[in-house]
Amino acid sequence: MKRIGILGGSFNPVHKDHISLGKFVRESLNLDEIMLIPNANPPHKNTCKVTYQDRVNMLKLALEKEEGFCISNIEEDASIPHYSFDTLKKLNEENPNNAYFFIMGLDSLLYLDKWHLGLHLTDYANLVVMCRKGYESEKINDVLVNFLKSHAVYDSNKDEFNKALNDKCGRCFMISQMLNAISSSNIRDDIKNFYTNHKDTYLTREKALLPDGVLNYILTNHLYA
């Protein structure tokens, strides 16, 4: 059974924390690889003014020197919205012997009952929930409290956590790791200001947050103008 972590999103643009998150989850859960799934048509927020292909190209550049990652085109059709439930179901139909670990932040878990069949994602995958600064578990509503009672395992209980890693689906792994909340919209705003003002100071943050190849691609192709 191949164990694959799934990190989906618009990747608009991909930044170093996407890669760091993937590495952390792969190593912590002893996964075989991390599958990055760029969404051509996100159903909940579509701020993508750059093309799907540009975002895929940036992902390829970001992964040039990385091992243990792959990119899936399962959500490349921009004519339809792509829901995580449908994607996980399709992946399982195509590869029934794989086990999938769907990565999300606690901020996403807080609204999982509002997602399209969100509480049924565990029918086809395990969830991996990362804590984020500024979000507290006390904000979880009663529906999700009951969901977690049935599905959650916590990294504070190492024996139960490690045993549950053998399950193909149905688990919600709660990781007590605080993540940086990098804003892709702030990155896009900085780049837009650089084009307008022609001052390298606007790219100081981007030089730290974006892989070199990604920043070069953005500037060469005048993305986010």
C-alpha cells in the first residue's frame, strides 16, 4: 500500500512554506510522497488571475531540487468547480490500493461541515490537520466536536497515533505543530507594487518566501501585474 499525502490549493503562487509543510508531513507520518494538486477552478475562492498552466510551471520550478513530491493534474479542468470529496473519490477509484492523507489547516477544519460533503472526506482518506497561529480548537462547533470524537487521533498520544497510521482512511490526525500563516495575497500585492514603483524593497519578503526559480518566472512573465 502506497501512502500519499495530498496538499491541494491554488498555489497562487507556490511558496517555500508549501514545500516545508509537505516535507514535515511526509517525514512525520512516514509517507511515501506528497502529491500537490493545483486547482484550476477553486469552488470557494477563486482569486486566480494567472493561468492554471503558469501555476503548474511554478510548482515544477519549486520542486526541481526536491525529492518525494509529485504534481497531479486531476483538477486541471477549469470548466467545472473541483471539490475535495470528488477528487479523493476519483483518486481512490483510480488507485484503490493507495492510502491518502489529506492535509489541511485547523482553520479549514473549523468549517469542514460547510464543505461539499466535507464530513465524508474520511470515507476516502485520512485527514491531517495542522494547527495555525490565531486559530483555537475551542472555536469548533458541536457538529465538528462529534466528528472529532469519532475520527481524531492526537500526536500527544504517540501509541494510538502511530497505530492509526496503518489505517487506509477514516482517521483525522491532529498535529500540534504551529504553522506560519503566509499570505499569498500579500505576496501578490508586493509584486504588484514592485511593478508600479520599480523598487526592489518590495521584493524583500518574496526573495525569502519564494523559491528563486518561482520569483524569476513571475517577473519574467510579468505575473500579478
